[in-house]
Amino acid sequence: MPAFSAPQTPRWRRYLRFWRSNIGADVDDEFRFHMQERIDYLVARGLDPETAHADARRRFGDIERVKQTCRSLAQQQEADMRRSEAIDVLRQDLVYATRTLRSNISFTVAIVLTLALGIGATTAIFSIVNAVLLRPLPYADQDRMVIIFEKLGDLRGNASVGHYHDWLAQTQSFSAVSAFQVQTFSLTDGEPTRIVGARITPSFFQTGYVRPFLGRYFLPNETDESRVVVVSYPLWKTRFAGDPSILGKQITLNGLKYTVVGVAPAEYTLTTRDEKLWVPITFTPEMRANYGAHYLTVFGKMKPNVTLAQAQRDIARVTEDIRRREPDNMQNRSAEVVLFRDVLLEQYRAQLFVLLGAVTFVLLIGCGNVASLLLARATARRKEIAIRAAIGGARGRLVRQLLTESLVLSLLGGAAGLIVAGVGIRFLKAMGPAFVPRLGEAGMQIEVLVFALAATMGCGLLFGLAPALRATRVNLQSELRDGGRDSRAVARDRTRTVLIVTEIAVALVLLVSAMLFIRSAHELQSVPIGFEPNGVTMMRVALSPDRYPEPTTVEATFMRIVDQVRSIPGVEMAAASTRVPMWGGSVDFSVDVEGRPRADKPNLGHMRLVTAGFLETLRIPIVRGRSFTQTDMVSGAPRVIVINEAFARTLFGNEDPIGHRISGWTATLAPEWREIVGVLRDVRSFGQASDVPTEIYIPFTQAPPGAWDALQRGITIVARSTPGVVIAPSMRRAVAAVDPLVPIYDLQTMNDVLTQSTSTRRFNTLLLSLLGLTGLVLATIGIYGVIAYFVSQRTHEIGVRVALGATSSSVVRMVVRQAMMLAAIGIAIGAMSSLWATRVLGSMLFHVSARDPIAYGVAGVVLFLIAIGASWLPARRAAGVDPLKALTQA
């Protein structure tokens, strides 16, 4: 038998694997080898090479298909092998990491608690941001929903009925346009209750459509005469016990029977008024011709492919046509189209993102502390790592092991952080300002959990990578010979120094922000409100139009209620007004001064109908003229008014306004002049942070025509009582004594009203102060840790210094000087960073600049003193070093 030729050696890549194997090349090499073996065999048997090659291919069959099968099998085998190897290595790393962390439980607990605080707080704030700002609105085509404002100068406001109908009839950019008017209703089925609702056009539910929970919405032909109502989901659950058979039943609103045709879904609301029910509204031809009464909120839905700019041009075109037809009602007025989402969320967006940024800074400080602890621990493990490297452990493998320990710590911290986040979410929902849209929806949704996981893993990599890289950069000869005590071991740790400087800088940004809000809150509290809230209790009542149709009966009933409240034991004074400072809506109108031409810019005054004694009950001083008396309240009394100082300055400048007459509330062409008899001190009626409004006070028995209809026959009773006397229950009984069917609502003290008016600013101040304090505590811990580490690494040097005659005070100065240098660098960097970071706070502050030197100075001094204090204990410990022991240990 002829000898075989030596088989061809497979290519070198089958034996040299710098990266992963090349399966395709391996299969090709293997088949080439066996083909060549067969060809050589046949040639040795006497066949010519060409015939041998053809016979070999014939015997192998479909070689490409066999190759593909082999490739697939090899790839699957290698993938399984790599997966098994990776899982096995990960299991080993996890077991080792767990054993290592359990061996130093105090170290583990310190890191887990630090991370739990940072991750939990960040997740809680993100859940609020996600619920309010990031989650899509529940409405169909929410990106095409807009609000159409009528503007007076630069101020956005409500629209008139005339504007609404012209926009509805003449614009071409909208698939739906609807009108909305807030109204309160007396629900008298069972215990009388006053409920915030709205009168709407039937198209309202089409501009913002969400499928009804039960029943249907209004039909296009349903009017206010149809007496139908859609109730909200919360009202259905609380007042009607979630009765599914409510459809078709009647409820009594303002003394009239309405048929329930639908229940809106739980998430439905297009406003921040939290309305509980909706009824249709229709407009008479006379109302459609009115372009002067502005009380409608107008919603629209743009047609597909229509841009906001196109819709704005369309509205401007129609509004300009109105200007030509109604020049008197269009002075300094225009219209603006704004995306609904922007209107709903614009006042909360900056605040929430500022809080999210602040809490992220706290998390970064916490990560810096954790990284510092891991660096110290890595230094202590340098000999262990050197031994593992010496017996063959690759640096990449050691880094992976240390990163696994960091990730285990971060996962433990993240799990504990979810508990902190749950508590934080409940706190934020309870303490958050009223009427923040969708705040109640904040919780542990899937996107919040994903954020928490991402934050957890990010923290693990962030605080674990630098210590892992540094720990594995070792000199084997030095570490194994000297145990790591060489010149580099006692050298200053630049990485830890950079970390603590960064922590101090970030902490200063938080402290400056907190100080700015504290300063703003102090400035706000120092603003005089113009009245005395202590000892005053208020409540609102409203009469139904069916039982009190005439203004005279409305006024008589209100006067009887006031008299009943005055007779309560402990009540010193009582009165009533259609609006009290810092609470409720307001009605304004333009006025003219008798004997003067109409001004180019309307002189707007906010109307308040009051009883005698109202100014005295709230202790609002009269600075000129007189207040109202009982004689002003009797039928046929001369028409008089009182204005505030702001309106007096607007209308008359330095001239005395007493005796002048003004008009402007009448709907007829003939003026209705009223004499100014007094000027009262300015009151911050819309809150301490708002400008003083121009106000007009009118005796409630001299209400302008139609005023009680516009005010929904509502009034606020105020009573001043002697200190320590609680009169709220007695005020309820006083109303019931006059009419038990009259609902009472908003029963509270004026101090509560004052507190609610600043709730948003107080909430921001509280949270940023807490975050600033947390950042300060974490930075203090970080400074202490770095200085303590600095002392421990220089024990030998300090012992030598003491042995050579250094005093304890000089050692303390040396250590404290180190802390002072770190603090000074961190504060300098933090101050420059604060100048940039606090620019977004400008609109959230009151009478305080974002570059307020007091805030910067106080924050810097506090942080500097804290840094010195944090270094004092390690400094005292360094001063007590026994030189003999220090030299012996060396």
C-alpha cells in the first residue's frame, strides 16, 4: 500500500487566540484538512489528482451544508461554554464579595445607609417629577391640545363670550373649541355640600378626550335646559359610594334636578381647580354679542398637521377683525395660543427640576463618601491584592472582583433606598402644595423602578471604578517585601483629595441654594400684608338661585347670617365680603373718572362687595376719609365706594381722591357714578409675593346689576374672636339657624389661609434646606474620613516629629491646616459653580438675587467652620501619638 503524505497542518489561527475564536475559519480548516487527507489517500492508490479531488467531494456530499451545520453547533457550544464560564465566575465573585462584606459589617452598613439615603431621596423626587412632568397626559392627541388666552398687555386672561363664539365660528385650524367656566354648586341630596364644578360647552370633552368610566359625555344639542350632569370619579366614589346604577338618577344642584349621564375617569381634569362635576352651558344672542365680560377659559384641539404658529396666526386674524368691530373693548388686548401641557405644568417645571438636581447633588456627595471609604479599604488590602496578582491574577480579573463588591454594595443600598423612597413619596404627597397636577399619581411605577435601578448601578460603577483601578495598580516587589509601607503608601492620596474637594464644592452649591430660599422666605415674611389675621375665622356660604332669585333676598339672608355670627359668645366683630385677602377668585373691570376723558390704558379695579364692619374686623386701616357705616347699607342710601391706596395712586396720583366719582361696572352706556368716601391701606390680597392689586370696595346692598349672578350668590363670613376661643362649630350652627340647606365650605382661620398662600415657597425652602443639611452632614463625614485617613497614613511621620520635639499644638495645626486647605479649594470651586447653578433659581426667589452675597458668605463660612470642626478630632488623635509605638510599628 502506498505511503500517505503528511496531512496539511491547520492554519496558525487555530492555535493562537488573541481574542475569541474564529469558528468559521476553524470549520474551513478542519474540512480542508480532511479533504486533503482523502485526496492524498486516493492519489496514493493511483488516481490522478483531479479524479481524486472529484471523488473526495462526491463522498463528502453537500459540503457547504455540512459546514453550516458544524458552524451552528460549534457556535452554540462555545456560547454555552462562555455563558457557563461567566456565570461560574460571577458566582465566585458574588460569594467572595459577600464573604468579604460580612467580615466587616460596620463598613458595609455605613456604605449601605449612605447609599440608601441618596438613592432613596433621588428616587422619591424623581417619582414626583415623573408623575407631574414626564408621564404623558391621559387625553387623546394631548400634543394638539391648546388653551386660547385673551391678553391684556402682557397678562394672560379669560375670554369673553363674544371672543369664544367668533373663534369657534371663524377659525380653521381647530377640530374642536370649547368654553369652560368654574362654578360652585350646592349639592343638597343628604347633607348640604358646596362643590367646585364647571359649566362647559358640550365640546369640552372632545378637546380633551378620555373614555368615560361610566355612561357618556354631553351630546352636541344638550344645553343648560337639558339639566344633565357628568360627575367626577372621586365624587362618584365618595358621595355616591361608587353606585354603578347612578346613570339616569337625579341629583339636586342649586335646588334644581339634574340627571346623571356619565362618570368621568379618575384621571380626568383639564384644570387645576379639581372640579367634581360638569353641566352644560349655553349662551344667548345677547351674551354672544358681549365682548367686555371676560370669564371663560377657552380650550382647543388643533387639526392634524396644524402647527402652533399656524393656529396663532388664525386666532390673530379673527381677533383683529373683532378689534375693528369692538374698539372700546379691545384696548391693549390681543390673543395667544399656548399648548395645554405648557400651561398646566409651567409653574412647576423649574421647581421640580431644581429639586431633582439638588437631590442628585446629595447622591453625588454620598457616592464620593463611599468611594473614599473604598479607597481607604483598598489601601488596607494592597498586600492581599499583590499576593493574588503574584500567583497569576490578571489586573482585569482583580478589577472585576472589586467592581462586583461595589455593585453588591450598591444593590443593597438601592434595595434599602426603595424603602426610603416609599417614605419620601408619602411625605412629598402629604406636604406638597395644593393643586399640583397629578401629584397624587406619584408612586413606584415601572419607570421609577427603572430609574432607581439605573441610579443604583450607576452609583456602583461611579464609586467602585476608581478604587478598583487604584487598588490593582501595585508594585509587587515593594508590596510583598515591605508590606506596603513604602514612600508611596504615606504619600498624599490625590484621588481621595479630589473626591473631598468635589464633595465640598457640591455641598456649597446646595448650601447656597438653601440659603437663597431661606433668605427669600425671610424677605417674604417681612412684607406687610395690610391686615391682622390673628383671631379671625372665615367661612364661605352660597345661596341657590332657585330659592334666592332676587338680590334683595340674597342681601337680607347674608345679613341675617352675619347677625347670627355676631351673637356667638366670644365673637368681638363679624362681617362679610365677596372676597377676603389671599383667598378665592376675583372680579375686575375698567373704570372711568367723572369729568376726565377715558384713558388709553384701562384702569382695572378688583371689586369687593362688603358689609359694614368688614374693614374693622380684619383691621384694615383707613388712611383717608371714612369707612362704611350701617347707613350706607340701607335701601336708597347714596352710592359710595372705598378704594385702596394703589388705585388712588393709579387714578389720581398725588391728588386727594375723596369726593371724586367713578363708574365702569354698568353694562349700559349711561355711567353709574359712585362717590369715593375713603381710601384704605394696601392689602396683599393675592399673596405676599404678588403686587398689590387695585381694589374697589362697594356696600353689598349697592351691588352693580348682575353682580350676584356673576358671583354665584356667594360670600365669605369673617369673625374676630377673643384669644383662645374656637368659634368654627358655632359658625356652622349660626348658618343652619338661618337656613339648614345652605352649605358651608372653606371654614378655616385666616392664619391657615396665610399659610396656604405661601405653601409652594415654603415647600421648596423646606426641601432645599433638608437637602442642603444632608449634603453638609455627608460632606462633614467625608472631611472627617479623609483627615482621619491622612493621620493614620502619617502616623510614623508624626511620631518622628514628636520624637524630635514637635508640640501637640503644632501637630494639631498641621492636621487642621490640611483640612483648611481642602475646604478653601472646595469652597472656591463651589462658589464659582454656584454662580452658574443658581441662575435657574431667579424666578423662584422673592426680592433676593441669585447672587446674593449674604447667602454665599454665610454658606461659605458655615462650611469652612464645619470642615475645621470635622478635622479637630483626628487632629487631637494625631497629637496624642506615642512616638515609641509609632517608630516601633514602622
